[in-house]
Amino acid sequence: MGISERKEREREEMKEMITTAAMKMFLEDGYAKTSIRNIADSIEYSPGTIYLYYKDKDELLYEVQRQAYLKLLEAFKAAVTLQDPLEKLGQLGKAYVKFGLENPELYDLMFIIRAPTNVDEQLHVDNGLDAFGFLIEILEGCMKENLLVFKDIHLGALQVWSMVHGLVSLNIRCRLKIMIEDEKDTPMVLNRAVEEYLNSIRA
């Protein structure tokens, strides 16, 4: 391995160490309470070292979000196994809900926390493109066979995403207790909500 290759590997290893530590602290302590100094202390480096890789905490958040979107995409690919377009859409909706229920703090970082205003907004858009594209692809299959009421695929995607996002967000913010007395029933109730919604948008 040449010098340039070794330096690039060391750079990637350092970035991975930083983002791993940042994600852990964002999830455990909260984004607002975490500082670059906290992160640097946790990996036993100076804050200046982190600034060699990320200009500030906000840019670091976007990198953590990028990794989280990859986890979401992996969850989609693992869950969506059927061939029927509508059944695939149902699997996708339930996979989204499952991801949100199992990773509430991470979901908050991805979708609920206010996005930083001093970072290129395109970074946030790019982060979620593959996961959103997975939904678009399934909707295309449904609409090609005239299985849904939607005429505009992007408006349809927005509506489907808003529905499952709403379920997860209400749960994360503890707004479903008025409807679900026993917390262990939450996955079942939300999955039934997904099923009822998909029935309502069938052509």
C-alpha cells in the first residue's frame, strides 16, 4: 500500500471514529447538549482534529443523518420481499414504522430535529434520496398497474410518507397514549393503521 492510499485509509478511519462518537452522544445526550469538545474528549483528540474533517457540529449532524438514512434503506431492502406491488407497499410502510419504533432517538435526529440553517440544504436532500427513491419505485409499480387512486406519483409519495411519518412522530412525542393504553400494543395498532390507510388508497 502506497503512502497516499495509507493516508486516505487513515483519514476514513478517523472520520468513522468521529461520526461513531458523535452519533452515540447525539442519541444519549441530545444534539443540543453535545459539543465538538465533548465529542473530541470522548475519542481523546483535540477539538482541532475534528475541525480538520467537519467545519462544525451541524455538518457532523448531516453526516450522522446520512448514515442513519443508509440504515433505513437497509431496513427497507430486508423487509420488502414480496412481488405484488401493493403487498410491497404494505411491507414498506410497516418497515418504516418498525424502524421508527425501534430507533426513536435516531428517528428524531433524522426527521424531527430542526435542520441546521448554515449547512448546504442539498446535503439533507441528498441524504434521503435513496430511501425516498425506494418508495417511488414501489409506487411506480402500483400505478403502472392502476392499483392506486394517485395520478401524480410525487404527491402520492408525499401522502404515503406523511402518513407513516405521522404515526411514528406521534408515538415518539407520546401523543398516542390517549388511544393506546398498553405500550406493547403500539406496533400492532400502528401496523393496522398502515393497512387501513393502504386499503383507503386502492383504486
